[in-house]
Amino acid sequence: METSLYSANTTVNNLTNSLAIHEIHHEAKEGEHHIHLPGPSYWPLLLSAAILVAVTGLLFIPDNPWVVILAAPFVLLCILGWGLEDPIGVSSTHQQASPQAKKPAPPAQQVRESAQEVAERVVTCGSTAYSTHPIKVELESDQGDEGVILAIYGKTELQAQRQELEAALRSVDGVIDVKNFVIAEDEILPTAYKRLENLKTQGKLDGAKNILMLVENYILHLYGDVPNPKMKYVLEREMIGIPGVKVIVNHIGLNKDIPGNLGKTANKIGA
């Protein structure tokens, strides 16, 4: 009896047929994704107009054959133009830029590490050309495949260094935006003089003379003369609130007759 062999052969044939049907279906499905329609063309309209003129002249103006004679070359020209036209080609007026698939951003932690490396390379610790203070890069917000928003903290000597650092971080792959909280030392002195002018405008420094300020290593030095100690400490409290200032050295009202009297210091809490 060959029943078992016949059954096995039938099963193999069924499997083969099902696989073949699946492959044909898959090929047909792929073919559906690659259907190319002919591009837009003006030749059919021109050909229709030429034929309409020729037929009109032939049927309704038989006594004047010049209409048919003039329309016939246009019919042939339109047929040739339509036949020789590239059916897949698209005219410049109908071209559309195909949107490219946007590459997903790298993982957020990887972007932060890359940004930290860039920050350390741009602002080299211990270099006389750049800041001697480290820059810290943190993740402000993770936007998934779009990228991340970074926040940077630290200090630099110059505003130009601060701007250069931000521009370098914006060029890192996966960075959408950068929130720059870095403090430049050369910004402290202009800010201090703005606050000084504000106090003068409010009348809180009436009688003060020769008020000068100096910034070095984020330490603000105050010089000048004031009529009373209260005004001295009003000025000190105003300047200690400037971002980036760690210490105020108040030389105002200093008794110059005392050797070694360099002024009173005030430290910012948390600095």
C-alpha cells in the first residue's frame, strides 16, 4: 500500500502550491506599490482641438478645403508629440519635492554626553584663552525622536565665549534648543553700573561721591565715599544680587590710616 506516500506527496504539493500562491500574491502586492501613472500632458488637448477643427471643416465647410488642409498637419504634429513624450516625465510646473524621511534623533543621554564633550572642548579648563570654570550640560527636556533641549550652567570670562559655546552645542546632532544660563564675567561690571544708576535715580545715593567698581574672578570691589553707613550697605546689598558675583569687597568708607585695612567682605549665600 502506498497510501502514506501518496498522502505525504499530496501534503508537499499543497504546501508548494500555497507557497507559490503566497509568492504570487506578494509580487502582485509589491507591484501595486510601484504603479506609475503617466505624467500630465497638454498633447491630448491640442490633438482634440486639431481633430475638432478638421472634422468641422470636413463636415460643415465642404466647399472650403483649406480648413482641413491647415488642420491636418496639426493633427499629425500632435500625434507625434504625444507619442514621443516621456510618459513618466513630469514637467517643471508639476514637480514636487518629495519629503525626505526625518532621521530620528539619538537617545537623550547620548546627546547629552556628546554635548558635554563639545562643551569641554570649546571651553577648555585651565586654558588662558578660555574659561577656567567647568561648564555643566543638563537635559532640560526630552522631545523623543525630535531631539532634546539642553540647559548649560557655569561661568566664562567673556560674553564671546558664552555665545561660541551655545552655537557649538546647537550644532550637536539631536539638539533642538539650548537654554544658556552661563554667566560671563565681562557682563557683571555693566550690570553693576546699571544698578548703580538705578539707585541714583531713586535717590538712594544722594551725597555719594566717586563710586567705582572693579570685578576680578567674580569678586566685586566697591570704592568711593558715602555720607552714612546705611547708604554703604544699601549699595552692597544691591550688588550682591548680581548673577555671577560670589563676593563683595566693600572698600567704601575705608580708613586709609589703618595699615592692612583692605575692606569688609560679604559672601553670597550658596555661592
